[in-house]
Amino acid sequence: MNRAAFHAALRDPASGVFKTYSSKQFESAEAIVLEGRRRAVSLCHLAAILAEAHHETGGAMRPVEENLNYSARRLTQVWPARFPTLASAEPYAGNPRKLANRVYGGRLGNVEDDDGWVFRGRGLAQITGRANYGKFGLVETPDRACDPATAIRILFDGMERGLFTGKRLTDFDMDDSRSAVATGYRYAASRAIINGDIRQNGPKIEAYGRAFEAALRAAGYGSESASSDPAVVVVLRPGAFEKTPGAEGVNASQGAKSNRLRGLIEAAVAFLARWAK
């Protein structure tokens, strides 16, 4: 894969993905793509994953924490059923903790008084609620959802295995959309993997997905072995990387390739971790 071509495509304003392409966004996108290659994720599926990471983080492409600092008027727009009037919203305006416990309390597996706040949205996929944190083994350490390596694992596991809403990447394939040359993936509908707000955000996911798909195609994603990566050299301090379940079992003939790619992932994630703090 020509990673330089991939990033050049995203830097191009015509792609419509980024107004500017910062070093933080570069490193984050790099880490996600490297994980996709390690898992041998198909091109269209990886484009859908990148599209969701972009949307869920507001284009930052790195783990973020849900912003619950709203004005009263904005609360009536975001949660009209819960805050039908400005008067009903006023007590929660500018009070993120109180708001989190109001809107998330007693649901999503939350049972304790402060669960709404403790298990607020975090990560690349913005997991929310005690039950969802439990799916990824983070009930005791919810802040780890913003750790870059953990956030990437959650994003891929959740979308591949249907751990967010029950929908998974393969549910939105069309014809040969799992192949490297496919063009038929249903990006807009795939928003259901993360959230049911398809009418509102499906068109955005469609646009992002097509743009990331084009960038991956320009880079020749899936057409080369993982060991060939021309043009981009990233020199970073080494750091710890959390292994993704299922990484074991690579046979001896694949060992060298796997070790090389794992090293690239570790380097990219270590750099990303410094920006996420």
C-alpha cells in the first residue's frame, strides 16, 4: 500500500473529508489503517470504519470524550423529548455531570446514581452506558476507552462483530463489496452499526465513506502485501500497544510480516497516545 498516496488524497480539499489535515489527524488515520491491514479488513469495510471514526470524533480522528456542556436552548434541540421547554433545560445547562445523569441515568445498563456521568461517551466510537463499557471489559476502568490502542480495538471489534447495535459491517455488503475492487457498499445504511440516526447522519457517512474508499483505492489498499509500504516513513518513540484479541495464531510463514506490521502499529499508536492526553 502506498500510504503517501492515501494521505495525499485526504489532504486534497476536493475529497471533502478535511478542511485541513493536521499531524494529529495523519497519525490517527495511519493507526486505523494499519490496524485494518493487520486484520485484513476489506477495502470498503475499512472505508466505513474510517467514516465512522471521522463522524464520531467530529473529524479529529482520535479518541475524544463526549462534550455535555450545552446551553439551555441547545438542550431543547438535542433532547427535545427530555427538555421540551427552556425552563426544563435551564437546571442542566452548563452542568455536564448533572446532564449526563439526567439523560443516561437508568438506561444503557446504568444502575448507580452517577453512572450516566461515569459511563458517558468516549473513544473513537463514543461508547455510552455501563452495558456498552461492559462489552469491552471497561466497567472498572472506563477512562481507558480514550486510550488510543483500546479505542481502535473497540472501533474494529464493535463494527466487525456487531457489538454496538447488533448490526455489523457484513450486513451492508452488496454483491462483491468485500473484495478490493468492489464499489457497492451501502455506507449510509451502515450508520446503523453505531447509531440508528440514519436519516440524519447517513448521508454524511455516505460522503465520508466514498472519500475514504477513493483514498484507499488511490493507495492500492489490499493489492500489495503488508510488508511493502513505500514513501511514508514515520520515526516515533516506541510505546506499549494493547494486543487485539485474536492476534495469536499466525502461522510461522506469516510471522515476519506480522511482526513488521505490529511494529508499525505500535509506533503509530504510541505517537497518537501523546496527543490524546
